[in-house]
Amino acid sequence: MPIEEYKRRTGKQLTYTIEYDHGEYFIFQNGLMKKAFPDAMATGIPFKEAKPDLMLKLAIGDIESLNGMDE
């Protein structure tokens, strides 16, 4: 599973670790899981379209907007 470090551009500008793959991603901050997105199909994204690059973009969007997690 690929891993990407991402620093939030606003707020406290914390660094997050994103583990992502086809159809899933997990966001960590200081070793604590902040958000799990384990099944793209559950949200209506067809598996064929849920490629790793899309999962990374979605994770970054969630970090920037703090969607489903706190800072």
C-alpha cells in the first residue's frame, strides 16, 4: 500500500500520513488513525474508477476540509 505524507495548508498545518490503494485510504496523524475510507463502492464510487490516484486526491481533500475528523 503506498504511503504519502501531506501537510495541511490551513489551520495548524499539521502533517498527516495517508495510506491508500485501489478503493481505499486511511489517514493518520502522529500514529493515530483520523479517518478510514475502506470501501469506495459503499459511497457510490465504482471500483473501476476508484484508482489509487483518486483515493489520494480524496484523502487530501478530506484533510484540507477536515471532513470526518478533527485537527
